[in-house]
Amino acid sequence: MRDPSDPLDRTAALFSACLMEAARGRARTAAHLRVSGPGALPMMLAQGLFTAVAALAVLRLFLRF
């Protein structure tokens, strides 16, 4: 077993903690974006369209020659 103060162990633990926090944040975001009831379909379509337009804008921003 490695010494707990080993830099590789600290790096792995930090990376693991970052991934866990990111997953927790995505779960919270998904819960906030979940819609139901009357008007849910138009809201979901609007969210999807906005996400696609934002993604294309970011790609265009970074892929300029």
C-alpha cells in the first residue's frame, strides 16, 4: 500500500472528488430542468433548441480560421 502522502494518491483523490462533485452538479441541473404537465413539450423543445444554438455558437467561436 502506498504512503497516503504520495503525490499520485493525492492527485487521484483530488480527481475523484472533482468527478463526484461534477456528477452531483449535473444531477441537480437535470432535476431543475425537468418539466411536466401542460406545456411541457414546447418547453422541452425550446430548451433543446437553445442548447443546440448555444453549442453551435461556441463551436463557431473556437473553429474560426
